[in-house]
Amino acid sequence: MISRRTALGLLGTSAFVASTGRAFALDYPTRPVKFVVGYPAGGATDIFARLIGQRLSERLHQQFVVENKPGAGNNIGTAQVVNADPDGYTVLLVNPANAINTSLYAKLSFDFVRDIAPVAGFARVPNVMVVPKDFPAKSVAEFIAYAKANPGKVNMASSGNGTSIHLSGELFKKMTGVEMLHVPYRGSAPAVTDLLGGRVQVMFDNLPSSISHIKAGSLRALGVTTAQRSAELPDVPTIAETVPGYEASAWFGMGAPKKTPADVIAKLNSEINAILAEPNIKTRIGELGGVIMAGTPEDLGKVVVDETEKWAKVVKFAGARVD
């Protein structure tokens, strides 16, 4: 386990070494860029990758091709990028699972902080506690009462072991004493499909992949996981209004293999920040319930380190472990 100071040092220096020259960055990209997403199409990670990737394609005149590589709680896609050539032509959609998996998985073939260079943050969004429209409980308090009165009857869906969706639910279980059976899926979209069909009873989903169903009335939102209410769902209370101290959120950004040229990372960072400042992109991210992150590569690096520390405590608290 590396120290916080060492981790921040790695993020600020080692991840950005060995620039191959400014001329390379000025010409970059000269061919399509692979944008790896560790989940199936349709979930929040995929939504953000396609939103930002499309604008990068338009601005840089080369395709940023989203490649969905689901499996092993995001680790298959991450490993692909870790092992890719550090030339800027393979990048990763970074998300909370990358911070969580460091402590959740007993054996990983990579060290995320060491092996992935942060490029730029996109947005931070709440998770939302959702149930099927005909579920008996209409509030967090009613859900807790129902779950305690019906042990073994509540199945909690997630987009996979170790995701923020999974651990948001584990944190809820530990703080309320309710029992729920965790049912992991290969991504948020198939989990939401089964939630809509009533085959599972609750999910702490990333807001972007559930908000359209909430607004259509096919899912009922009981609470958001952040400390403040969401501007997109102002009438939905926070879970903390019923469970004091409860807080969790999801965040999304771009990473690249370590030793990717510093000028390439700087160019991508500048382009992404410009995209995030565009009025239509700001509006779209707001519609998805997100708050724009933007900032420097080091800003995203600090988020990764802070979130790694935070979720390590939750993993230990929940007793979660994946071999």
C-alpha cells in the first residue's frame, strides 16, 4: 500500500513523464482513438463516454471510438488500457470502480494510481435509490420498515461488484441494519431492465441511467445519495434526511496509460475543459443530474486518491471482498 504523499507524487510526476515532443502533440491525433468503457452500453459510464467522445471527434477531426469492455467489475477494460501503448490512442473512462477496486479485489494485475495517468474530470453525479413503480414503499423510511418486516424478500441490483452502485447499497445496509441480497449485473443497463420488470426490488443507480425512467414514472425514486438534493429531482429527498450521515456520489473522467506524453495529456485536458464549457454540454450534463468537474489532470488525480481512501473504509466496513 503506497502512502497518500507518494500517491499524489506519482500522479503529479511519474504519470506525466517522457514527453515525445511538442510537435507530436500538435499533430495528435492522426488516427482514431480508442475510448475504453469497462461496462456495457447504456449505463452512466457509457453515456458520459459517448457524450464527451463525440465532441472530441468533432473538435479534433479523428474518431474517438467508444469500446465497451465489460467484466470483472470494470477491471477488464482498465487492464486493457494499462497494457496499451502509451501513445494517446487508447484512453479510459475513469469512474468510482477504479478507486473502489483497489481495496475490494484481493489480486489485481495493476495499481490504478500508479498505472493510469489522469487526464480530465467530466462530472460528478448522485446515485439514486430507485424501486419499481408498484413497490410498496414510497419513502426511505417505508423501505427500511418493509425490508425489516420482510427479510429475504429484497434483492438489490447493481452494475457489478465493487461499483459505486454496489457500495452505496452496502453502506445503506450497514447504516440501517436492513438485509438485502446483492445481485450484481454486467453493467447498469441490464440491472435497470430487471428492476423495471420487478425481478429485483431496489437499486442505488447512477442518476443518468435512471433519470428518464424516474421522470416517466416507471421507476420511483426514494432518495438521492448526495448530501444535497439534486437540481434535476428537487422533490426527491436525500437519503441522509432519513439516515443521518449517509453520503455517496459517482464521478467520471478520462485516464490514459502511464508514460503517455505530457503534451498529449495537456491537449486532451484542454479540449475536454473547452467541451465542458459549451452551453449545450453544460445543459446536457445538468439534465443527467451531474455537476461539471473540469480542472487539471492533477485535480482528477486528487479525486482518485481521495476516493480510493474513502471507499477503502466502506469496503472494510461492509466486509466486501472479491478474490
